[in-house]
Amino acid sequence: MSATHFILSAICIGIANTCIEWFVIGFLFHKSQSLTPNTWKPESGRSYMYSTLLSFLFGALFTLFYFKIGSNYVISGNLWSHIKLGIICFACFGFVFEISNAIYINYNKKFVFGKLIASCLSIVAATIIAGLFSWK
């Protein structure tokens, strides 16, 4: 893995994560989110900037995870193998984290469902993208 591959993978994962979360949470499930108004801080340009920066950090960290660990558990060039790794990562990390948050934070049930969908799609997309930049 070259530094260029790492940077491109992190950037692509960050962009994909931002788009997935905007579409699923911001577009499809925004009405469900607005049903719990006392839960949310006001939106601003600064909050969107921080959210986007965190998406790029996720991209860098997931790329690091994939190249150090995840690439050992997939079949190179096999899309289904990458999807399965993404689903396993979602089940271990994203699912547990989102459900744990839903226990203590006043989320609408439909919004929790949207968060789970966005988390799963983001992690599966990250696995596929990191696999595209992995050349052994």
C-alpha cells in the first residue's frame, strides 16, 4: 500500500460516508428525527464542518484497519467477500453502538432504524472502497 492509495481511500470513504449519512439520515429519516426536538442541538455550518471532518477521520481509520487487519480476511477482487466483512464489522461495532445510544438518548424508533441503515451502508461502502485501493 502506498501513501497515495491510503490518502485516496480515506478521502473516498469520507465522501461516501458523508453522502450516505446525508441521504439516509438527512433526507429519508429527517422527519423522524424532528419528532424528538429536545434531543437535538441547532444545526450550523460549524456542525456540518465537524461532521464532515469526522467522516474523513473515519475514512483514514477504516483504511488503516482494512490494510492492517481486514485485508487478511477477504478474497482479493471478490465483492461479496468485502460485503461480508463490512456486515461483520457493522454487527460488531456499528449495530451495538447505535442500539446502545438508542437506549439512553431520546431517539424516535424510525430514526434509530435510519441510523442503523446509514451505519451499515457506511461500513460496507468503506470495506468495498478500501478493497478497491488495496493491491497486493
